[in-house]
Amino acid sequence: MCVYSALDIMKVMKDLILQVIKNKLSVIPISILLILSAWWIYIISFPTESTENSRQIWAALYQIMAIYGGIAGLIILKKIGGYKSFIGKTILFFSIGLLLQSFGQTVYSYYIFYQHTEIPYPSIGDIGFFGSIIAYVYAVVFLSKITGIKFSVVSIYTKLKAVLVPLVILFASYLFFLQGYEFDWSSKLRIFLDFGYPLGQALYLSLAIIVFLISLSLIGGAMKKPILFLIFALFFQYLSDFMFLYQAHQGTWYVGGLNDYLYFLSYFLMTMALIYMGNIFNKIRSDGLVTSSGILSSVISGITNIFTQISFRIIKAQEAVIGPIAWDEARKVPGVNIDQARSLIYFSDQTVNAKDAINNLVAQYERIFGKASHAVCRDAVQDIIAEIPPEEIPESLK
């Protein structure tokens, strides 16, 4: 499993590099990465009397990556049809998380450069940092809905890992940051944040690992790589958060150090993951629409009407996952015709029968999500196919 996952990540990185360099949105974050990385290496490698001041300036500037990532995510969100779908909500909350991280850093920079004082804890900046944790938790929850994962369809071994891994992460967070904690009830907010940061960060990572472990064998098609890359980016974010808490706990953290650079890289990875997902949607849409030939049925009755209902349910279920693009994908299926209002679906009698059209429809969505799409399609029509004779049920829904 670990080898397979490493190979997947390598393939994702290769595909990412090939795709995003062609996207205009990727030019700025790549440029920021190269410029600020070179500057950081220079500051660390050639220390002078002004090095500390340079590190502070650098630490205040690298949040530009998070700002850009959040804005790029919102631009991509608009292009894919908004936040009503699961994929839209996932992109929205990852974007919000990046913007909240930037808000927290902006407040910290304000204390350093304008107040010339130590950063208080808790402070207004914690609204951004802790708020980003909540945003990432929501993002991973909707990411799990995209994959259509079901605990009942995975092996006992995978279930065991999906339960044990989060417990190990939570226990490790407790040992590193909370063991022997002394409560000062005069500052309840501080206590809340002291527990909320390590446990909240462990929560979003645990959820991401559960999604990864359970859905690894189910996710396929065009969306597999961007989903895996999003999970990888989130893991890198957790690594940065963990390192910050650990160094702060040990009293070894300093501004503009390795931990700040890891945060910078995590913002870059999250930004590129969002751009990568936007690229996939653009690629899917650029494939073109396939219009079925033949005469549209003006009267739908009997079993054909049931098949029409099945097709409509499937498309609506997929729309909840990937947004309006679900209708574009349906129009590419031979034998399926949809009116402009998206209220009626017709089958072309002269080209393909209704059962074959439904099988083709399911296969079209599988191109995007692989095996996971089957679960979404079947769940959407369980009550309908229960009333159909077994021999009339499309093979893809059995």
C-alpha cells in the first residue's frame, strides 16, 4: 500500500508539472516560489547584522502565496459553477483556509512592525489560524463526499487502519503538547486554543487519512490525481503546523526559520492543488460535447419513463458532487438528449436503447471518478430499480 501510494504521488507530481505550467494562474505562484526561496536561502546562508530584520520582512511577505492561492481558488470556484456542489464546497473551504492563514500572519506582522512588541497569545490573529483549521475540517468532509466513500465496501484491514491511524495521531498530539498540562482557568480562551490547535490539526489530518485509505481503491478517472494531491498538500500543512507547535513548546521557534519556509511551501502546494483541480475541469470541458443523433421521443411512457427517471436521478446526484459539469458530461453520452432547461431527458430511439444509454451514462461519470461513481449512481436510484424486473435493470446499476 505504501509503495503504491508513493508511486501515485510521483505520478501526480509529474502530471501536475506538465499541466499547471500551461495555466496562466500558475505563473504567479511559481514565480513567487522561486524568488522567495532564493531570498530565503541567501538570508540563511549569509547571515549579517541585519539578518534578523531580513527574516522578519521575509516572513511577513511569504503570505502573498496564501492570499494568491485563496483568490485563485475562488476564481476556479466561479468557473466550475459555484459552491453548491461537493467539489465546489471543497474548493471554497480550502480557499477560505488559505485566506484565514494569511489573516493570522498579517496580524502577527502588525504586532512586529507597528507595535514593536511580542505577539500576544491569544490574539486577533488566532481567529485566522484557528479558523483555518475549521475550514480545512469542512473541506475534508466535503472531499469525502466527492469520493463517495462507504465504510461498508472496504476490507476489514482498511477499516482497521482507518480507525487506528487517527487514534495514533491524536494520541501523539496529546503526548507532545498536552501531557501534564496545567490549567489556568483565569484564561479559558487560552485553554481552549491550547487544546484546540493540536487536536484540531490532528482532526483534519485524520479525516484526510481516512479519506485516503478508504477511497484509494475507489477513486479513479480524471479526478483521482487532484484529490490525492489535495490530501498531500493538506498533510504538508499539518507537518508545518506540528513543527510550529513543537518548536514553540520547546522554545526553539524563530521568525523566518525552517518552519516558516515549510509554511510557505505548504501554501504553494495548496495553491497548486487548487489550480490542478481547475485544470482537470477545464480539460474535461474542452473534450467537447457529443450530441446524439436521431429523433427525440415526444412521448415517454412505460419502462422508458422509468429509465428517464433513473437517468435524471443519476445526473442530479452527480451534479451534487461535481456541479453543473454533470450535465455537460451527460450530453456527451450517445443516446441521451437533454433539453435546455435540464428538466427533461430523452432517449434517441434510433441510435441506442435506454438501458445502454444508462450504462454509457454511468461509464461517462466513471471516467471522472472511477469506481466511486458507481456508488453515487446506485445510491441515487435504489428505490427505483427495486421496482424493475431484474432482467430490465441496466448492468451498471446491479
